[in-house]
Amino acid sequence: MTSAVPGTLAAFLCFFSLTVNVPGALAQEATGEQPAATAKPEKKITEIKIGYLRAYAPQLALSVLDVPPRDEGVAGGNVAIADNNTTGSFLGQKFSLDVTEVKPDADVVSAFQDMIAKGDRYVVADISARQLLSIADLARDNGVLIFNAGATDDSLREEECRANIFHTIPTRSMLADGLAQYLIWKQWRRWVLIYGSHERDRLFAEALRRAATRFGGEMVGEKEFKDTGTARRTDSGVVQIQRQMPVFTQDLPEHDVLLVADESEVFGTYVPFRTWIPRPVAGTAGLTPSAWHPASEQWGGTQIQNRFAKANGRRMVSKDMAAWTAVRILGEAATRTQGADPRKMADFIRSDDFSIAAFKGQKLTFRKWNQQLRQPIFLGDGRSVVSTSPQEGFLHQVSELDTLGVDEPETKCVLK
């Protein structure tokens, strides 16, 4: 008898529930309406379009192994876009890369205006110093931030510096200083210099002279190698160089290291193992300074190298790293400012709160006086990283990275 009580109570509660809900059920049946599903509010997506302005034409090199990849730089930018979107997907941010190509000697103003019209407010630039300066003021007037990932000219950070241009590629003076520190650390202090006849070669030669003065190297001799338009990967050219280079270096004074300044790829590759006397070669041939090295595996380098190789089928080179860093800086700034306002992002990048991790052993920051990214310099041959500068013992009151390139007391930059 007592077991029936719970059953009776359950039946009563069921009948009561049906009775209470009859009016709502009848009204719903009469109108044909169904219960409204709870709608989830749409997540607002902030789109951050990054332009990539690139000067490109197929290039010759003395070795086929040194011909730049077709997607040099752009590939690094695309890997960084994927990295940014991994974080951005949680924050309602979507990044994209819009690539525009021009010829190396072209007027880039119209192409840049088209990028502005498409809504690009951030531009990674791999163009010449002349081309970059031609759009610098136009970019400033339209609120566009430019990240220089290609031009190593010191003048862009000094006499011609701009407040709306940040530089992620190192300068020639940074590269030369990184090399010089290692040579001094090795006690190889007596240098001779062979430089090419083109403007780029002369600029790097000047950076090497400056480095010698700065760190105590002695430039005991110099010689110019004039470009006569021969010896570019032909059988007769190789034979000519093999005979010519020993004679060309025969009258050089006694030295520890032979420095080469041949950014134009006219003769530098043919210097090692062909000199009159056996000496190490460094500069644009032999031991070469760079922003990144394809064989770098330190400081988590294996991680970025593997991801890059999986996406592009090759190893990462310096311009890839410079572009990757530029795009990642924008991703970091967008995350920290929680938006896509160029002015707020620029202020954050210049602030003491900013730093970026770039697989180089320490967090990188921008120099406030010329907006050049502080970074170590890799020294390597064609197969491995030999060393990384700054070298041990080269001290600085603010950052050892400021021993590379133009320091604040030396700068000629007045940001405008």
C-alpha cells in the first residue's frame, strides 16, 4: 500500500504540468509558430590587410646555388600570416597578405597608390632605397606604416629616416660590424679589401672600413675589381677567373684575412681558394654575415625552419626572416592593442612594452632613434653557422646588440 504513494504523486505532477502548459501549447498550435531557438551572436571579425611591395626580376649569380628563390621574402611573410591567424582566430582578427610586384628599376608610386586604394594600411617593402624614399611621404600622409625588409642602406635609417618606416632587415654597417667583431675576437687584425665597381659594392666596402676603425682592425691594402661583363658561369669565364684571381691578388700586402665587397655578384664567389697566398676570405664571399642562416637550429630555429620547409619546400633565407618578423610584429601589435589602428600599433611598437621573439636567442626591440630592429648577426659559410655576433667581450651600456651598426650618439637621424 505504501508503494503506491510515489506512483500516485508522480501521476498528479504529470497531470499538473500538462494542465499548466495547455494554453501555451494550444496557442502555438493555433498560430503554427515553433519555439524560437536561442541565436548565438555573430563574432565580429577585424580584418588586417598587409600589403607586400616587391621589386623583382630574375637575377644572375656566379653559382646556381646562390640564385635567389622566386618567392624569396614573400614565403616568409605567408608563414607569418598563418602564425598570426592561429592566434587571431581566438581574438576575432583575420590577417591577409596582398603581394604587388614591380621591376627593380620601376617607378613604384602608382603601384603603391593602388595598394592604398585597396585598403592596405601596413606594407612590407622589399624594394630599393630609392624606391622606398619615393613613397615614404605618400605613406605618411595616408597613415600607412612601412616595414623595410629588403634595403640594407644605412641612409634610410640616418639622413633619410622616416617616422612611419620600421626596418627589420639589418643595415650594411650592422653586417660589417658583426663580421669585424668575430675577426677581432680571432685576433685576425690585418685585413685587405677587394671591392666591386658598382654602388652597392662600394657602400659595403665603406661599411667594412668603418668597422675596421671602430673595432681595431687594420686595413693594410685595398683593390677595386672592375666589372668588364665577363666570367658569369661560362667555361671560358671560369678558366679566365682561375688564372686571373691569383695574379690579381699577388701584389696585396701581408694580411690575415681578405675581405670581399661584391654585392653585385661579379667576382666574389671566385675568390676563395684562388688567392695568391692561402688566407681566409670573408665579406660577401667565404665567411658571410647575414640576418639569418638556412642552417640555423639554435634557440628554437629548428621549429621555424621545419614549418617553413613544410610550407615552401626549401630552407629559410634572410629576406624570408625579415618579412616573417615584420608580419609577426604586426600580429603582436594587433593582439596587444586589440584592434587595427595604425597609430595605436605604431605607438605600441615604439614603446618599452614591445619585443618580438624571432629565434635569435633573445627578444628583439626597435632602436628609438632610427627605428632599426636590434638583432644578432649570423656568420656562416654555405653549410653551417660559424658564429653569431655580438661577440663575447663587446660590451654596451644599454644593449650589446647596439654594438652592431650606428649607435645613438652617432646617429644623424631626425625622424619626420
